[in-house]
Amino acid sequence: MTSSDTTAATVTPLLTFTTSNWSRPQTITITAENDNDTDNETVIISYAISGGGYDTVSMANFTATMIDNDTAAITQLATAAVTQLAISATAVVAGVTQSATVMIMSEGRTGAYTIVLNSEPEGDVTIRLTSSDIAVATVTRSLTFTTSNWSRPQTITITAVNDPDMDNETVAIRHVISGGGYGSVSMSDIKVRIIDRTPSSALKSIIQSTTTVDIGENTTDTYTVVLDADPTGDVVIAMTSSDTNIVTVTPSLTFTTNNWATPQIVTVTSVRDINVDKVVYVSHTVTGSGYNAVTMSDVLVHVSDIPVEFVQVCNFWFFVCFGWQLEEVKPQSIIQSATSATIAETATGTYTIVLGKKPTSDVTIRLTSSDTTAATVTPLLTFTRRNWSSPQMVTVTSVNDNDAVRETVIISHAISGGGYDTVSMANFTATMIDDDTAGITQSVTSATIAESATATYTVVLDSEPTSDVTIRLTSSDTTAATVTPLLTFTRRNWSRPQMVTVTGVNDNDAVRETVIISHAISGGGYDTVSMASFTATMIDDDTAGITQSVTSATIAESATATYTVVLDSEPTSDVTIRLTSSDTTAATVTPVLTFTRRNWSRPQMVTVTGVNDGDTDNETVVISHAISGGGYDALSMTNFTATMIDDDITFKGLSYTLITSPDTGRIWLDRNLGATRVATSSTDSAAYGYSYQWGRNDDGHESRTSGITTTRATTIAPAHNN
């Protein structure tokens, strides 16, 4: 390690990692120099790495910003008594610097870290500490730095609570700073991971990274082992190879109460030239500190033999051979640059093929496309003893078809000759991106259709399907309109438009219906394609109306009159007509009529009944109609006018009543003029009344007590009073 400015900061000069200690972190110390200036300096720590196969590895420089000692700041150093995960200090910046923000400890254990001010405060500085969960961990409550002790580190102790549960918990230790000009300085929380101390050895276990290792001869491989709970003391794991002539293994690992949570490495080493493949087992024996009953799985080590052969060393340019050398036997292999590609329609894709070892004679590779309607391929490659190591290109060419299907084409390879007959190659998968789009074109999406008439529209596919495509058409209201039920498009007729016919149904109502024609599409790669619904507005040839037989009548008092009402077209639901008399003291009326979809065409009778009152006036009564329901709400009816003829007559101080003959229907007075009462018998003289002569007024002659004359009349003119 090198400091870019040793007058500002020095650094630990050297670290050495060995095959034994490579996995253990080593500490680099950067020491700030106390200079006389007041400047903040930036120092770059660089690294030069060499040896052990790490020569080409590089590390990022470490940048240290050196804060002059007149700046208020706090340095926090971790001194965890148990296991502590440290985040390296990044040099002091304005505010707080912490060398650790994470700690790990077991239940019932304690950990500590220190805090110190970087510059003298103006007065006392208090740091109050709180635990986010005191049921899991407690912490020193507060620290106080004065102008006398500000440069001496003070210790904070964290105590993990031994609780009855078996959970691992995390708590945060928070810091609040006040006083001495440090009120604006902040500190990072300390994250403390509390590992539960498993109470029963039966619940303890050892975690190993694998149970199988595959290595070649004369090579090494590793696996890791770690405890899952804090032991009470040292735990020793001894490893044994079932055949040390083939495989050796790290003899033992020791876990303590401090390092139990850190994985340790087991190294497996194979010997050279075992001639054949071998299998060796590594077993584990666990002892100590409550782990005696814990067992571990054996690790199966498969050692692969590496065959060798003598190879003659020659220069083919000068046709000279220099001798023989021992080389590892390489199996015949074929190397292809890619095993898949995505290719647009009418475009091409390529990959290369080369042999991995010189053949004994010519090697031919025949290539076949699984679907030549989608893609073709270079048919044949030939490798000789001269060109075997030169890659040859394979071209996959997309075919422009009419469908909209993204095809997957498999390019297979048949290999023969030159000792390569048993060698296989991975298929090449070509995903063909089609430039056609699956879609459906319909000529129109709506029409207005008269009742009993028809309308048409056409439907055609935009691209060739993979198989038959069926379009099922459905009318939302078959009482208003029907539709062609089914269209079928094949790979032959897909481009020819087919006609859809929508036929209006002649119904009895007067409603303008809206019918939606929907399309269900399936098959041929069109299952996910949708079509716009077709909207048919049906113009009805019926007119909503109401027919009433008459609109007026003359009705004698106490008599009745009728008229009929009937709908002109079928309603959509019940229609009610509420009838109201303008003067119920003169005439009443049938209160309500109800027409349904069954009886709408049958006339219903309205009865107007005269009321027998005590006056002698003729009244005019208006019968009004309130219509609702069934699509008839907007309609109106003509009022019915009833002229009520009063049946009470007064003449010369006597009142008479009209009666209607049940035989002739004629209207009469209930007694003769002048009679004081209706006859009680045929000889009732009080019912005789006056004796009027035809054509004469009431000049007195009519009275039964009038005088008698014997003079004959000289004229027949009435009202001559004689």
C-alpha cells in the first residue's frame, strides 16, 4: 500500500495472504499526520498486488479525506467482544465517522464499541443511546464528553438479552448528540444481529455447502462448513478420506464461541494418474460443546481420470517432425458459436462450427431444418485434416410466408467420418419473427336496419392461419335480430371475404332496439385475436299509440256511459293508464287500466257513472288519462268529455225527477205536471196534476179548478188565452 501524500497520512505498508490465511480479513491502518496547516487534504491509498495467481487482479483506490483537527466530528471505533462485522472507515468527513455499523452476538453475550470526539467541544457534549427493542438488547444509556476528556475514547456496551424464544433478532442502537457545538453532528445507527442460543442439542445442526465434489486428477476443490448456533465451547470437526491414495482432505476444523458463525473451508486434493475414474467419500466426526450428537452428511468426491498420449511434434509448412511429447488426450468435440438465434422473416442468421481435435479423415456435418417452409439452412459442411481448426459458417435463411405465426425451427446436425461418428452436437434453435400480423378485417361495425329487413358486412383474415379458424357470431337479442351463426376460414380461403347477414325480426312492439353482434374466434393461431362488435340499430315498423272508441258522451244523472281503450303496439312491459274525473260529485270513472304483453291488443272498457245530486244543474266532467310503463310514458290520450244531464226539474214550485223507460229507453218525468207526488195508486188524485191543452202556455186553463166556457175557439193559434 502506498500513500499519495505521507505528510498528510501514512498507511500500513504491506499485507501478505497465504494458502492458510487467505480467507481471514487483515486490517489496513491509515494514520493522519498532525501538521501545522489548517487545510483539509485528500490522500489516495493505492494497491500493488503480486503473486499466487493474483497478478492481474486490481483493487479500487481508497480515498481518505483528512479533516483538520479544528472540525467538530466524532470517531466511532468498534471493539465487539463477540463477533463483529465491520465496515471499513472511509476517513473523517464533516459530521460523524464510524468504523463499524453492524455487530453480531449471541444471546447472553456483550459487545462493545468506542466513541471519541475529533476536536475540542465548546462545552459538555452528551450522547444519548437507545435500543430499538430492549427485550432483545440493552445499551449504555449515555456518554458525556467535556473539554477535558473529549480526546479519550469512551466505551458503549451492548448486552444481548437471553430470551425464551428461538428467534434470531435485529436491533438498532441509535445516537442523539447535544451540546458543546455538536448539536448538528449525526451518527449512524449500529445494527446488532442477535443470534438465538438454541437450548437443545437436538435442534443444533451444521451447515455444509455441498455433499458432492467433482474434480480431475491432481487438482483441488473446496466446500464450506459452519455451525448454525453458538456453542458453549470449542467444537472440532474431523474429516477422513476413505482412500488417501486418491484423495486427501483438510484434517480438522475448530469452531469457537467467537468464530462459530464464520464458514470454514475444507480442501479436497486428488493425486495424479489414477488411471481410471474413482469415487472417494469424506466423512465427518463432530465433538465438543453440545454438538457431539450432531451428524453430518458424507461428501462424495468423484475424481475423473485425465488420459494422456504421445503426440508427434511437426511443422506442416516444412514437412519436418521434431519428436514426440506427452499431451493430455483430448476427446473429439465440435464447437459451435451459438445454439439459438432470433431471425426476422426474409432475414438470415449465422453461427460457426469448428472441430476440437484433428480428425483421422474428412468429417461431414449434414444440417437439416425441421421446417423448410419457415427456414432453410446450409446443407453440408466438410472438415479435412488441413482445415479442421478453421471455423465454418452456417447460414439459416428465413422463408417469407403468408401466416402470422412465430415459428420455432430446429437445425439438427448429422456427423460422420474422421473418428467423429459418435460425437453429437446441440441442435440450433431458430425463432422466426414473422412480418405478418394475425388480424381480422370487417367491412363495417354498425348499421341501421328496418324491421324485417337485412343488412350485411364482410369478414376476412389478414394472414394465413395455421389451421381452420372459426368465428361464431351471436346476437344479443334474437327477438329483434338474428345473424349468420358461423364463419370458417381455412388455409385455402383465408384471403376471401365472407358475408355476415343480420336479419331484423318483425315484432309487435314499437321499440327501436339496439342489437350487438359479438364474435368468438378460435383456432389457427387466431385464438388471441379480437374483433369489434357489430352494432345493429333496428328501426321498428310499429308505432306506439293508444286508440279510444269515443272522446265524449251525454249522460243522464245516475246513468252510465262507456268507451273502450286499446294499445296500438306491444309494450316492452306493463302499461298502466290511470283515469281521473275532474268532478267526482258529478261523475266517477274506472280508476285504472293495465295492459300487458299478453293482453295489449284486447280493448278494455272504461265506465263513466253519473252521480245523482240534489241540484238541477247540468255539469261537464273531463276524464283525463295518465300513462306510464312499457315504453308508453311519452304518449298522451285525448281527454273524455262527459256532459251530465241533471234529472231534477222544478216547475211552478214543484220538483220533478227524470226516469228512463226500461223498455223504450225514453226519458220521462216521474209524474204529471202539477202533481204533488208520484202516484201511489191508479186512483191517487194527488198524482193527477194539471190538464194542459196542447200548445197552450200555463195561462191558468190547466188548473183543474179553472173556469168553464162554452164558447168555441175561433183560431187554433196557441197562447190566445181563451
